Amino acid sequence: MSHIPYTICRSGTYYYNRRVPKHAVISYGHLIRQTLSKDPLKAEALSKRLSEVLEGAWSATTDAPPVNISTIIGSFQPRRVALSEIAAEYLALKQIDQVPPSVALSTFISLAGDRDVSEYTRQDAKLLVHHLEMKGNKTATIRRRINSLSAIINYAYSELDLDKRNPFNRLFIRNEGNDVFKRGTFTNEQLKRGYDKALSSCSKVKLLMPLLGETGCRLAEIVGLRLEDIDLVNNLVHIRPNSARRLKNKTSERVVPLVGYAKLAIEQALTQADDEWLFPQYIKVGHCYATHASNAVNKWLKKDFDGLTAHCLRHTFRDRLRAVECPMDIIDQIGGWRSASGIGINYGHGYSKVQVGRWLWLVSISFTSSDGTYTLDPL
């Protein structure tokens, strides 16, 4: 007996074993028996291919000559592809941030090897989970690693026409979600104090605080800005992908008005820019090293603001918009968040720059120059 359809297993070797329908007995005889392979995966692929060809021939209405079974077996070789090879193909096709799946892939290969994609088992997937747990990774991080690998495996099975259960599906993570740490937020007083220090410090790294805090942008979106993305005539910044950094998702591409401290900070940052990039020190060999910028600005923020980080600015920004009852779909448009409001939000061109700017002015932090001659007040 064998678990593979139309096969039997004798002394470790799989044979194709199938009765022939009555109308085809003259051409094929009453029974087809053909040696396949000792490898169950290869035998399954060969059996599937042979069945497809035979059923196609048997269903034809014309009196076609019988197919040559030995030739089919000899010419068809199931495609064997290493995980790294199919992953490279998948990542080249998908317009996504390459870093998370690449990290997950390298970790998994270091544990289970770079084998044929069809060979990985549930135990291999569990080994990854156990390894990440032992390293102290948060459960949310483990889940992201699993999801990245699951997507690659799903793509592989589809492209290679493999009828297998994805070993990363429905993996259980011990105490998942119980280690969630809720990020803190800045008070308006902390924001103003930090913004003023950033503007007076002549430190380009510190200028990231007002740029992030008053636009709601992700750090990589600001650090990876080209000069052509900045429109000071209309006080706008265009968040769009470029050769050095991608965006997180399609809704991340947007136009954000520059108001208050954000405009002052970007004007000052431009005085230290090169001919192409706003933060050239973080653009190396055509890649945006936003992590380096994050480490630098967080070192200052954590010290002066009780452990708060640059990403807390984005959480604070969303809370500030909520506090003035800004509509949720406008909040999502400003910050480039994926909307949970429904598919209707994707219709049309969204809210105008004037409408968005009005809400940004409403939550902006007031500014007065040291000599009292220049003031920016919220609406």
C-alpha cells in the first residue's frame, strides 16, 4: 500500500499501479505498472504527472496513439529548488521591505539548512520558534518571522505545483501577545522643549525630532528624502519610494504639508544637505541606513525624555490628531497607515493638501523665536 494515489510500494520502491478504463484497454492493456522512484516526494510528483497525461489522453475524442509511459517518466524530472533560490525569486517580484524576510530567512537556514523547499517539515518550523524564544525575541517579532517564511513557502509551493501543507501554518507561540509593551507618548511640553533644543543645537540628528513629531512620518521616510521630494514653495514634502529606500506599503506614498516646527527644521536641515539627499550621512552605496539614524536620535531622546524613542513620536502624533477629533481616514492618510475603515477609503484621490494642512495646524506646537519677533501659533 502507499499514501500516493495510483501507486504501490514494494521493498522501498514506488510503482505506478493503475487499472485502465475499458475504452483504452486495446491501446494500454488492462493494467499499467511502472517503476517510479524510491524517493516518496519524487514518486508523488512523477505519479501526478503521469496521471495528468494519461487522463488527458483517455479523455480525448480522437483515436490518438497511446502515450509512451517510459518516455514520460524519463523526461520529467520534478524541479528541485533550494529555499534561498525561491526566496530570491519571491523577493524580486514583491515590492516589500526586503529586510524582515531576509532576516527570517537567514536565521531559519542557519538552523535547518538551505535545502530543497519541499523537504522542510513541521519540526523545522518549530525549531525556529524555539530558537527565537530562547534568544528572547518578543512574540510579535517571532510571529513576523513566521509570516515572512510562510509567504515564501506558499509562493514556492504554488510555483512548483507542490501539494503540501505549509509547515509554518498555524504555528503556536507560547504566551503570544502577553509580552506586548505599550509605547509611551510625549507631552506637548516635552515636544516643545525637544523641538527648541533641536533647532538651537545645530545637530542634524536632533532635527529629526521636530521633523518626525510634526509630520507623523516614519523615520526611514524622512531620513531617505531626496531634495526633489521637498517643496518649500508650497510647504510640502513628498513621501515616495526611491533607489535607496522603499516604503512600507502602497498607502505610505503620500504628500504631507509642512507646518510649524517641521518647516523650520527642514529649512535648517537643508543647509547641511548635499546635492541629492536631505540626510546624506545615512545614504551609503545606494542604501538608506535608517537604523543608524534611529540609534543616534534615540540615544538623545531616551536620555532626555525618560526612555521615550523616535517611534513614540509617531504614536504621540496619532494621539494628538485623535484629541482634536480628526476623522480617522484623514489620520490614516497623513501618517500613511493602512486604513481599517473599509475599501471605500481607497476610492478617489483622498483629502486635499489644504484639508490635511488644516488639521496639522490644529495640532501643531506653537513657536516663538528667542527675540520674540517670529511666532507660529496653532489655528
